[in-house]
Amino acid sequence: MLDEQFVRNRITELRLKKNISEYQMSLDLGKNKSYIQGISSGRSMPSMKQFFEICDYLEITPIEFFNTEKKEQALFWEAAAIMKELSHEDLEAVFPILLRLRAKTGSKKQAEP
């Protein structure tokens, strides 16, 4: 479940992966020295604008912020980017292949038109 605790923990996790202190991140964001510590401790939450600034600072997209799956999905995102560039006709050609591959994985979800 996504909640305020998730946001606090995720900011901390991503900050630690970059080996950045709360103090340094706060200053780099142009905030007071205890800004990130306040978020981490639960005393405050970032506004939507501040959330986007934090994502930019951590060099991730908001989607990546909320994607906590352990395995990398770089190939998925690359395939999705390629599919966005396809014509409608080409997408219609690829779609049955995707459905066939999904059926092989045993997924029970139904495709939406």
C-alpha cells in the first residue's frame, strides 16, 4: 500500500543508494539543512512541486520512484518506447503476438481493446 510512510522510506532508500546525506540533499535542493530529515522523520511531507524536484535531484522519474520491483525493467521501458513510435497499423500487428506471449505466462488478465 502506498502511503506517507512509503514516500518517506523511498526517499531515504534512493538517497542512500546515491550515498547522499540528508543535510547535503537538503542544501542541494535549496532548502534548510533539516528539510529532508523532516520528511524522513515524518514531521513533514513534500508538496507535489517538491516531490518532482526530489525526483529530478535523484535523477529518476515519478514512475521510477513508485516502481519498487527488484528486477530492472529497462528492457520493458525500451520496448514501450519503441511501441509508442509505431503506427496504429503496426501496433495492431504486434498486439496478437503480445497476447500469445502473455497466454504462455499463464496470465489471467483480459486484454482491453
